[in-house]
Amino acid sequence: MRKNQHTRADQTRDRILRAAIREFSEHGLAGARTSAIASAARVNKALLYYYFRDKEALYTAALEEVAGKVAGDAIAVLDLGCSPGERVLRFALQHFDRNLSHHGFQSLMQQEMVRFRTGQSHAMRIIAKNAFEPMWDRALGLVHEGIGSGELCNVDPMQMMYAALGANVFYFLSAPMVRLVTSSDPLEPGPMAERRTAAIEYLGQTIFTDRRRGARLARTVLAAMPIPANAIPERKTA
Amino acid sequence: MRKNQHTRADQTRDRILRAAIREFSEHGLAGARTSAIASAARVNKALLYYYFRDKEALYTAALEEVAGKVAGDAIAVLDLGCSPGERVLRFALQHFDRNLSHHGFQSLMQQEMVRFRTGQSHAMRIIAKNAFEPMWDRALGLVHEGIGSGELCNVDPMQMMYAALGANVFYFLSAPMVRLVTSSDPLEPGPMAERRTAAIEYLGQTIFTDRRRGARLARTVLAAMPIPANAIPERKTA
DNA sequence: TTAGTTAGATTAACCGGTTAGTTAAAATGT
DNA sequence: ACATTTTAACTAACCGGTTAATCTAACTAA
């Protein structure tokens, strides 16, 4: 079960996968160029087909890699030792931070949702079962537990999740438009940090039965989880 | 300023544009096939190039059409005679309904956001100025007014918008995944109607200073705006 | 008459995928 | 210990299909 052997081959495969994630997230399946992936991975184009059956298999592999990592990180947070309510806050904040530091991942997922909805996608079923179902079950169970113990308000867990995660997705999705329409740039460190704080505080004030406790936990969580560095900076090509 | 002349030419142009919107929203700029657009519009391929310079110009035109319509509809709601708070609720509900009945539009916008963020897109600047800026200014002004009159809670209008619209976008975006992960389908009429109600009621309870008033207005708005028919049904191609 | 439209052939570029071959290192034989 | 064979990793060059876009010539409706 060794996943990351230090052999040269595995390093190469990994380079290809990373390059693929980037290319696909920026251009979609159809728009991505295999030659671009190859050169970004500093590899000959034919080598892509040595490691992966075809373009779509590479795309699927990229998707699974991303989904696996996202779900794995999330589950680690969901299994923390603190109270259910605090874990929900941490979960939401982690989701925000993932958008911030790896928003290529999020683009990839979003594009795949569109692709799947229009009825072309085998990958989705697989990553749903392997990655997202375990995560989702845990998240909903957690909210359930929090409601049971009286910590969280008694609302449909699903609806709570939409509120918690939707605002994050929308913030990053609309950022380019907001930058053009207003004079400030939501992706600049200042506004970003403000929004990050606001999102968690808002959540703390709305999902807890004891608002005061919610506010305090929000502050705790924000203090415990620092703003991550932007791991994969955007390259402005055009 | 006659926009929709009844001449044959304008009808044809319109058919092309509609077909383009659909094709681009389902497959993206790169994935869309001009031949598919032509045949969907029941038109010869050469005619596309009679009306539009090239594929990208057609794409841009499709985007402008969508943006214009969205912003126009939204502004009509924002300029209604009722109180600012009620108009915000109507605005949010309209946004939900647009996702429901024209979610091709939303896909198109989402894809373009990704495209723009990675630095390829002239269209965005144009539609931001012409369509979204007027809409956005009005929406924010409205919230401001509502806060001024004491109807709405004194929170950053922008943050309120993220909460109001984000959950909607995320609901539809995640629907395919949720369908696979849970046993219920968010896009079925039942869950859909439930979510629609929940979203507006939630908003009513969180943005108004007088929660009771918010709840009442939410009911009013829900009663006044019926669930629209799914105007552009999905065709499952694969 | 003329703007709108079709049919279909054609071109040129692009791009996914293949092929045939190279290199390096590990495995094997002696 | 050294020669050899095998295997895995990798590359340069190319092929064939696809696709956007053009052109010509004719047809049709207002």
C-alpha cells in the first residue's frame, strides 16, 4: 500500500498529475492541451500515454487525486476531539482556506459538476462513493450529534451545510466579477481576511443555540487556524 | 432601439444565439461544436459566420445576451415599489428561480468566471460594465437603504449578498454530487421546493432587525412568486 | 432586386494518440 | 567479477482524424 514511493517513476507520475490538475482546472477537459501538460511536467507527450490510457483517464486520475485529498483533509477535521459545533466551524473554515490556497481544486470540481449534470462523466460516481460519501456522512452525522446534545440549532443539517459552504464557494467564484464591478479586489489579503472572519463569525451566530458560545467558539477557531499561504499562485497567462 | 424585430433575419440570429447559449453552457467554449450549434439552430454552418465573426465572437455574444437578460430581470425586481427588505428577499428568490429554470445561464457564467480568472476573456469586462455594475450598485444601495431605515441588520451589504446568493449557487452546483452521495435528488420537485422555502425563510430570519417581520415578509414573497416551470429542460445526451 | 440562406467542397491548423526507437538501470547468467 | 539480457522509463517524429473557418454557386423569400 505504499502510495508515494521515492522511485523516479513515481515522482514523474506525480509531476504529470500535478501538471494535469492545473491544466484541467484552468481550461477544462476539452480546453486542456496534452502538450501543455507534458511540457509543464517537463516530460515528453508520449509519456502521458505510458502512465495513463488516454486524456480522459488522466483527467479522471486528476479528479480522483483532488477529491481524495480534499475528503481526506476534511475527514481529519471532522474527526477532531472537540465539540460537534466547533468541528463544524473548523470544517467550514477549512473549506474557505482550501478555496483560498488551492482554488484550482475547486475549479476542477465545479467544472466537473457541470460536465456531470449534462450527462458525460464516469469519474463522478467513483469519487462520490470513495471520497465524498464518507466525508458527507460524517459531516451530517456531526451536525446531528450537535443538535442532539443541544449545542446546535435544530435545523435540517443539509440546509445548514448549504449556508456554511455556499457562501465560501460563491465568494471565490464571484471574485473576478466583484473586482471589476466594485473598486476593491476580494482576493487581496485585506478583504480576504475580513471575509474569512465574517463568514465564520456569521456561522457561529446562526447555528448555535447559545449565540454567545457560538461567537466565542468562532474566535477560538479563527485563532487556532491561521490564514494559509497561497500555495498555488495564479499565473496570469494573458 | 428595436431589439427584437420580427424580420426573418433577426429570428434566425436569435435562434443561433439560443442554440449557442445552450451548447456553450453544456460544453464550454473549447468543448462546444459549431456544427452542433448550427444544426440545433436548424441553420447552415456558414450562416454562423454570416452573423458572427468567429466562434469566440459568438461566445461573447451569447454571454452578453445572458448577462443582459439576467441583469435586466434583476433590476426590475430591485426597482419594485415595496420595502428594501422585501426587495432583497425577492431578489434572492428570483436568483434561486433563475438557477432552477435557466441553469444553463448560470453554468455559462460560472465557466466564464473560471476562464476569466485564468486570464483569458475580453467579454467579462464588457458585461461587468454594461450589465452587472448597474445591478450590483442597485442591490448594494438597496441593502444600504434598508439598514438606514432600520429594517435590515447593520452588517456589511456585501457579506449579506454572499450569504443570500451563495447558498443558491451551491445548492444547484452540488446537486449532482448530493444525488450520488445521499439517496435523495435535490433537483426533484419536492426537495427543490423545500429548499426554496428554507433559503428564503432563513434569509428572512437573519437579515431583518425584526425577525418576526422578516418571517412574515418571507411568507409574503414566497406566496407572491410561484415556482416557475423548468423552462429549459435538461437533455441527457450520454 | 437584394438580403438572407443553403449546400457542399475545401483548406489549414490543430491536437490526441501512436510508433519505433533510445537510454539507463536492474536482473541474470557464468 | 564481468558480460549479457531484460525491463522500465523515456523521447523524437509522425499520423490521421477533427474542427474552425472559407469559398463558390445556387436558391428563396420579401
